[in-house]
Amino acid sequence: MNSPLLLSAVCLFTTAVSAGDWNQWRGPDRNGVSQDTSPIADAFPAEGLKKLWESEFIPSNEYGGHGSPVVSGERVFLSVVWHERVPSETREIDTEVMQTLNHRGTSPELAKKLEETRLNLPKLRGEKFDEWVTQWRKDNLNEKEEINIGSWVTSRFKAGKAAIGLEWLEKMSSRQGKPFPNAAAFTKWLDDEGFQPDVKEKMIAVVPNTVKVAQDVILCLDLNSGKQVWKFSKPGKPSGRQSSSTCSVVDGKVYAACSNDLICVNETDGKLAWATPMPSAGPGASPLVMGERVYLAAGKACAFAKADGKLLWEQKEAKASIASPTWWQPVSGKPVLVINGNNALYGLDPDTGGMQWTAEGGSQSTPVASGDWLVLYSGTEGVGLRAYQMQADGKPKAAWSHFWVTRRYTGSPIIHDGNVYLCCGEKHQCIDLATGAEKWVVNEINSTITSPLLADGKLLVYENNGTHVRMVKATNVAYEQLGRAKTDAMGCSSPAIANGKLIVRQKDKLVCFDLRPVK
């Protein structure tokens, strides 16, 4: 077995970057660890973090996705599918409409039971009603359902007969992506489907008389001031919050997977070098640039020529679009392109896309590699936080796993000094890489979505859906919180760090905070 201390020092990426760069998703080595030697403070100021600048307006969520900022040199970059609404005769039911209606998907059996109960609630009030709801959830929801929809079930019971029936919500959801040519056509559909008059009125009110249009945008800002240096824009396709790819800045080019196209522009001036359609109808995960290729998961794994965007290969079996590709270079043996797909983990030949192996996995989390080790976080039953070790036959073997049921399996792990750190799934934990032994675990921490970063021996991770950032000492001795400060970040993105400056994406702008020690 190779020493984890040695393996963590192996640099997988040969592209030259300056020490302070955070030039792609999860940083220069795509492992969540900064190479920057700039010190950051050992504690946060009592008055809160010092704000150095904030950008002009940048939309997010349904109007701009959740992509994360990156830093190259003295510039900050962000790719955005920039949505706006324009007046239209068309009526469209999209994800924003369904969120407004508070729709949640459930099994037909549970939906039937839930609706029968909602329409025949016991005549209880106050604490007695709350106790009854709590017991109903215990009796009728499994562990995963309780985590995912327990509070939603309570809200529907509290609304009682005033809540819109699940039957009507499901009918509305089935029409997503199928716009009506005008209001009359929408009204006719509601009548044909038998919507009750009061429900029909609510549906007409919630569907807007506008439609979304979109531009594929790449922004370049000055790291020291937040001022816009340049802005690239081309027509795109509305894709809502799904377009959350983080761009990569490599060798003077910016690569971004936007609504339908993989786009390459010049780092200096934002001029288009090339744009090529993604093999599936977008969106895609964050691109990985290695050698002369750009690797992407966009419905399926694929590779493009770095020089001109030509599609080189696609692997239809490796179905994935959220978790980003990982480059795994074992100590001995050939490199592997790892795709954490929708339902499994795939190892591909980087040159041809040929399937070399499959393993248990699948989720929205990006795996991290170090020497002969690969660690991923997956919601697949029994997998959870798992370490694979590469074997002599070129295939990985599961070394250890820690599985627990939680709401999201999205945060990406970090490997550092022989330790695995994960700050997701409502807990923070440090695991020994070689043995899987728990060094420390702290439960009931509201870190659920984003991926942490490690700089100057400290972990920085969002909590409470991004409202705060927590700083934790990167050690396996004990859990040591060094600071907690307000950031008002957008919880579905992850921060970037460069030269002691933390760049976070808020719901309507980028903000830069100063983490450097006070002189």
C-alpha cells in the first residue's frame, strides 16, 4: 500500500497555473485543495468578514442557475445561462410554476393515502394536531420519505381541504416542456382535463403571460475591484436552474458548458474561439480540460478537441449530467476518466471513451482521486461515502464505506494528508483514508449541498444553505471550529479562493470577502 501522505502530494494536472489560481470546478487539481500559500486568518473578525467588493447584478436559480466562480490570474470568471422574461401569447408550465405550486413528487400509493387523509382529518387543534401529524408521518413515511417530504406533508395537512389536490398538481407537472400557443389553448386544456373551477382559477393565475428567453453568458471580472472586464454573450435556450456548470480557464481559454453548446472564448478579451453543440440537449456538468481534450458529462460522457471543439467520442452507457468528470492517475497504470453517473460509477479510456469498468456509485457529487485511491459520495444504498483502491488488474476495489440516509448526496469530498473530509449530509466528518476509521464526526450541522475547499490548513464550508461559512481546522485529531461568519451566499454554488480572498455567489451578484490576517 502506498503512503497516503505521499499520494496527497501527487499533482494530477500538468497545465501551468499560478499558485493563487482557482481556475476550475474544485480548484486547480480538481480536489478542493488550494495550492495558494497565502495565509488566511486563524479566526474570523467579531464584526464579520470584510467585504472588498460586490459585482453588478447577476441572476441565479431559475434565471441563472448555480454555477460557481473561478479565478485565473487577477480575474474572476463565471458562466451563466442568463434568463429574462418577455411578454408572450404562449402559456408555459415550467419548474418555476411547479415550485410556486409547492409540488413534490411521490409514489402513487403514498399520494393516494396522503390525499385520503388530508380530506378526512381528525378534528384536533394546536399541540394535539401537531402530535397526530408527527405520529402519522412515523406510521406512513419511510426514513428517506421522512427526510425528503416530511415537512411538506405537514404543510398539506395544515392547509387541509384548501390545499390543491395532488391529482391536479400531477396533471400540471405532466405538461412541463409542452407550452400552449395561447391562453385560450391553456384554458381549453384545463377544461378538457376536468379541473374544478376554483382550481382552474388558481392555475390560470400562476402561469404567467410571459416566456423565458436566454443568453449563454461568460463574465470576466477584475479580482481586485469586481468591475466587469468583458462579457461574452450568444443566444441560448431557457434551461432554468439546471444550467449550473462551472467554467474552466486553461492555457488562455475559457471553456463553458451552457444551455446547449460547449463554448470556448479567449481569456484576455472574451472573443469566441469556437462553440459546438453538446451531444445531448444540455445542460452539462463542469468541463474538465486535460491535455488536448475537453471532457464533459452532458447526458452522457463525451470528449471534444481542445483546439476546435470537434466531438472526438461519446460513451452512451455512461449516463450523467451533474457530477463532473474526474481524472484518476493511479501510481502505476494508465489514467482513467471517472464519471459518477446517474446510477453507477464508470471508468473510461480517456483516449477512446471505451468502458474499462463499472462500480457501485451514482449521485451529483464529483469524486476525488489521489494516487491509487478514489473517494466518492453516493446515495446508492450501502455506498454513501466510499473509498475505492485501484488494483493491479486496472480495476478498483471497494475498501470501505459509510452510509446513512439523508436528504442530499451532492457535496464532494476532500483527500488531504491521508484523511478524507466530507461536509455534507447534515454532518462534518474526518475519515482515515487507508482504513476507513472515523477520526471525528459531528452530526446535525446544516451543510447539505455545496462542496468545501481547503486552504492554509483550514476547511471552508457553507452551512444553512449558504447564509454562513464555517472555518474548521484540517486535522484528524479533533473537530476544531475556528470561525463562523455571514456570507449570504447561494447555497447551491461553491466558493472560490485566491490570494486570501473568498469569492462567493449570492443570489444576485458575486461578492469578495477578505480572509487575510489583519496586520
